[in-house]
Amino acid sequence: MNLRERKTAKKKEDILRSASLVISRKGFRQTTMEDIAAELLMTKGSLYYYFKNKEELLFYCHEHILTTVLDKLRKIKQQDITSSEKMKAAIKIHLDTAIREREIFNLAIKPEQIFSGDHVEVIVQKLDEYAELFDQLILQGIQKGEFSVVQKKMARMIILGAANWIQVWYSPEGEFSKEEIEQVYADYLLKILK
Amino acid sequence: MNLRERKTAKKKEDILRSASLVISRKGFRQTTMEDIAAELLMTKGSLYYYFKNKEELLFYCHEHILTTVLDKLRKIKQQDITSSEKMKAAIKIHLDTAIREREIFNLAIKPEQIFSGDHVEVIVQKLDEYAELFDQLILQGIQKGEFSVVQKKMARMIILGAANWIQVWYSPEGEFSKEEIEQVYADYLLKILK
Amino acid sequence: MNLRERKTAKKKEDILRSASLVISRKGFRQTTMEDIAAELLMTKGSLYYYFKNKEELLFYCHEHILTTVLDKLRKIKQQDITSSEKMKAAIKIHLDTAIREREIFNLAIKPEQIFSGDHVEVIVQKLDEYAELFDQLILQGIQKGEFSVVQKKMARMIILGAANWIQVWYSPEGEFSKEEIEQVYADYLLKILK
Amino acid sequence: MNLRERKTAKKKEDILRSASLVISRKGFRQTTMEDIAAELLMTKGSLYYYFKNKEELLFYCHEHILTTVLDKLRKIKQQDITSSEKMKAAIKIHLDTAIREREIFNLAIKPEQIFSGDHVEVIVQKLDEYAELFDQLILQGIQKGEFSVVQKKMARMIILGAANWIQVWYSPEGEFSKEEIEQVYADYLLKILK
DNA sequence: GATGAATGAGCATTCATTCAT
DNA sequence: CATGAATGAATGCTCATTCAT
């Protein structure tokens, strides 16, 4: 990658970061290209130099976040700790992502309504891998005798659903700190698996 | 209420029902007046005979559903059964609503972004009452010694969040029936309170 | 004219009167059929029983007022008083009409923009007769030696224009009474003719 | 102001000029954004690049004309000529504006029906200054002994009203030239003040 | 005769997208 | 590369008009 390419790549990342930020604030349905450009002190026309269209920008935006969080999850899976500890860590990471990137898991609802063609597939594949990782953690826990849940997939749905909902009510000014909340959520959701 | 008024009331309900349906399919941000009208084989102009504007239509749409589900919850609260049974019943009703009226609880996210003035207040008040009812069920359970959860509000958030998420993945063609799912959800979520 | 016809005629007049009222308040561009109907505690559909369409309603509305004021002017012309007195009386009547029927003379601006076909002709013919009557009063005054204005038509335009403008600023709560204003206007405008 | 800004400013002026033109022809109630755009061989969407909305476009349109004519009036006031000559010059300018910008003084009728918030204030303030300038000319004339009118404000109303009305009937193809008309109007209206 | 209901054309406005410079 | 400018499709809303009952 030469200098020019690196510069372009850097700019693309800047755009994605800003886009994520605006989307977190306004919701991705409400976010216009103008909004994203304004955040970067650019004009919206320029965005089209880096991304073919809005959908593509949104795609990379979400893809980037999903990739990042997936990496974190994979690392947790390989750590040498109990399944309970792994699951708690995974839940905390999920909560963290849901809070920071408010809208990210909302697109899981109907990716095909937002993305088209190949993009859907990539997103769906990542979301599937995401779910699969949680399922594996649960399965490991069962095999080790730590968990005893029967409906593994539904348990996973419950855990992720509960965690996603945090974006609706969490506020930095709230009664509890992010860390306290994450601790309680992790503890309570673990009960489901026991 | 005379015949004509009944007819109008009926028509309004028809519109609300159809609107709910379209909203469930497309999400309420994506639903246009045209969409709603088309579902009813009307023209969009006609909708304005019954509702002042889109926001009002959306408001009554949601208000109606919330009122219905609140009624059901209140009845449960007064039944002569254990707190665990009440909570399970409440969860099942919530799941049922979340499945049938896919978008309904999504507006809980930011009612003030969708509704204006008095409408926000009504919606917020209903949502508060909704939460309050769940909190009361939890408190009763604790007082009766059935539940022992400490962070009551967070537990409620977890339960409702988990249940809301069902709209994302439930399908009538899925592996499990709605009843089976409701049963599992109710059982698993109860663990959090124990 | 039998009873039924008389009833219809009466109703038509009621509508015209109410329409005039609403038009005075809101301006005829802003007045909707709904507004007119509401004033009469009718529904707008009913208006179409009496008038083919909005334009026709507006036409009769204006035609009625013009006819009335024309009658008054003709009577003044035939009175046995000086030309100055006649002109003063005519000005007062014009002012009176301009105040009461705020919008009436505004349609003189471009009747063909508002009315179509035959209606334009009738209105234009009445407006012409209206102008003609003023011109005759001026001519009489000149012949009697009371007036000495040279540009008769322009003088008439000035007089009527000045009087029309009263609708813009006259208010019953103002500093001067309608009668005082009419007196001053008549006196001052007479100077032009002298 | 660099080249680009000058170009934008020029375009804005072009739009305002075209808008004025269309408004003169159709009246500002009847003028649609489409009409204005068509006159400029643009699409209506483009207008929104230069003006926030229709009201703002209309505002600047009127504000520009009022500012221009106010400047001219102020200059006349400071000239070293008799009050009669000043008043005649002022009347001619007013007539000129009324003819060229047909609709401009019609908004004086009810600015608050057309403009909102700050815009009303600006317009009303300009209209007030406009009236004030005429009043001052009249007062000066009285002090110099040239005029002897008693009801100064009503005289001003009469003069401006008469002049406004010219837009209704003036046509370049008419019997008299614009200059002839202005001369006659100025002479005749002066009589009121004497 | 009167009304409730429905319609459709028209209008202001938004916004993703394009493109010449 | 970036931007200013323009476009056109979409959308909410209004309102004159129609018509069955």
C-alpha cells in the first residue's frame, strides 16, 4: 500500500468513525449524508469519492464495528478461564458495543431492508458467526458442567436481546456506572445458563 | 353512539389495524401514508379525513396497542396466583404483543423523536405505567419470598429487553411454536428473579 | 317564485353573506370551502348543491356586493344636490363598502385570474359601470363649474385607489371613528377635483 | 468576497429577480416554487440550495425591493429642494416601484399572514420607516409653510393608497406614458397637502 | 336536500446522487 | 481530490370536487 492508498484508507476510516458517531446520535434512518459530511467538515459530495453510495458507507461502517467486536469475542473464547468467566466477559463486550455504537445491533433486525445483494450476505454471515461464538461458549460451559441450560439457542437470544436493549435506557448520567451495569447484567444473565 | 359514528369509529380502527400491519412489516420510519392507504385500498388523501396527520395516526396506532396490553397486565396483577405465575403470564403477554405488533416497543426508544407535545406525554405515561406494573410484580414476589433479586429495575430492563428482541427472530415457520417459545422465555427469565 | 324556490334563494343568500364574512376575515385566496361551510354550520359538500363550484360561489358573492353598491351610487347620482356633495357621498359609500367587504375591490385587480368566461365579463362590466358612474359625477361637476380637474380618469383612479387602501389599515379600535375617517377622506379627495 | 461567493450572491439575486417577476405576473399567493424555478430554467429542488424555504425566498425578495426604495426616499429627503418637490419626487418613486414590482405593497396588508417570526419584524420595521419618511416630508412642508394639511397621517394614507392602486390599471400599452402618469399623480396628490 | 366519505391533482420540502470545474 | 451546484424522485399534506346514501 503506497502513500496515496494509505491516505485514502485513513480518510475512509475517518469517515466511518464520524458516520458511526452521527448514527449513534441520530439513528441510521435519520442520518443523512449531509449530517455525516458536516461532522467531518466536508461536503456531502466528497463522501461519494470514498464510498459508492450511502448504503456502501453504512455497510462498511457496520462491517467495521462487527469485525472489531468479533475479534474481541474470538480472543475471549481462547482464553484459559472458566466458561462462566468467558460468558461474562462476552456479555460485557456486547454491552460495551451496544452502548458505544448505539445502532449497531438494530440492523440485525432486518439487514435485507437496509443492505442489498452481497452486503446482506456479509453482514448476515458476521451476525451468524457472532451468534455461533456465543453458542459455542454456552456449549463449552455445558460440556464442562458449568451450565445446564437446555434451550441453548433461545438462551442465547435472551442474553443478546436483553443486552441490546441497554442502548435504549443507558445514559452516562444515570444512577449506575457502565461498569456496575455490565457487572449486574453479566451476573443476572448467567443465571439463565446455570 | 349512533350508526354513523360507529361506522366512522370502525373505519378508524380499520385504518389503525392496517397501519399496524404495514408498520410491523416495514418499520414505522419506512411506512408512508401511501403504504397505509394502499393496504386499505384507499388513497392517501382519505386517511387525512380520519387523522389530522401522520403523527396522529401513528400515535393512536401505538396508543391503542399500549392500552390493550396494559389492560391485560392489570388483570394479571389482580389474579389470585403466585408472583411467579403472574410474572410468567406477564412475560407471555409481552412476548405475544412484541411478536404481533413488531414495532410497538421500538418507539419506547425515543418517543419524543416521533411524537410531539401532548402525544409524547401520553405515550411516556403509558410506558411508565407499563414498567411500573412489572416493577410491582417483582416487588410482590420479593415480599412473598418468591423472588430474591436485588437490582429490581435492571432485572426488569433485562426481562423486557430480552422479550422485545423476539420480534427480530421469531417466525411462524420456525422450529418452535409461539407457545413453546413463550414457555421457555418465561421459565428462563424467571431465573433472573429467583 | 314558489316556496321551494324562495327557500333556495334565501339559503343562497345566507351562503353568500357568510362567504363574504369569511372572505373579509381571511382574504379570498385563503378562504376554503370548508371555512365557508363551517361558518354556516354546514358541510362543504352541501355548498355544491347551491353553487356549481367555488368560482361560482365567489362570483355571486362579489356580484351581489357590487350590485348593491352600484344601486346606492345610482341613487346618489339622481339626488338633487351639488356635484361636490354627490362626490362626497359616493366616496363615503365606497369607503363603507371597502371597510365592510374588505376583499371586494381587490378582485378588481385581475378578475380574469379569479373568474372564468362569462363571469369575468359580468364582473368587468359592473366594475366599468362603477367607474363610469364616478366619471359622470366628475363630468357633471366640471360642467357645473364645481370641479376643474383635467385628467378626469386619472383623478377617478386616484380617488378610488386611495379609498380602497383604507381596508389595509382601518380598524374599529383605531383612533378615529369610521365617520370621521370618511369625512376627512371625502374632504381631502375632493381637493383633487377642484 | 471571493469569486465563488460572488457567483452565489449573483445567483441568489437572479433568483430574487425572477421570483419578483413571476410574483408580479401571478401574485405571490399564486406563485409556486415550480413557477419561480421554471422562469430560471431550473428545477424547484435547486431553489432550496439557495433559500431555506419559500417563505425565506419571499422575504428576501420583498426585503430587497423595500431596501432599495427606502434608500431612494432617504436621498430625496436630503436634497436641497422644496418640500413640494421632494414630495413629488417621493410619489414618483413610489409609483415607479408599485408599477415595476406589482405585488410589493400588497404584502403591507398583512405581513404576519405571510412571514413568520423575525421576518415579520424586519418587514414591519421597513414599512414603518417608509411611512415615517413620508410623514417627515409632510411635516417639513407644513413647517416651511408649503403644506397646510391637518390630518397628516390620513393624508399620507391617501397618497400611498392612491399610488398603490396604479398597479391595478397601469399598462405600458396604455394611453399615457409612465412619466405622464407620474406627473399627473404627483400634481394631483400634492393638492391634498396644500 | 344534506352529509359523510373518498378522490386526485397540486404544492412545499427533503435528500441521495451526479457531475463539471 | 474536493466542492458547489443541480437534479429528480419521494413524501406529507391541502383542498376543490364528486357521489352514494
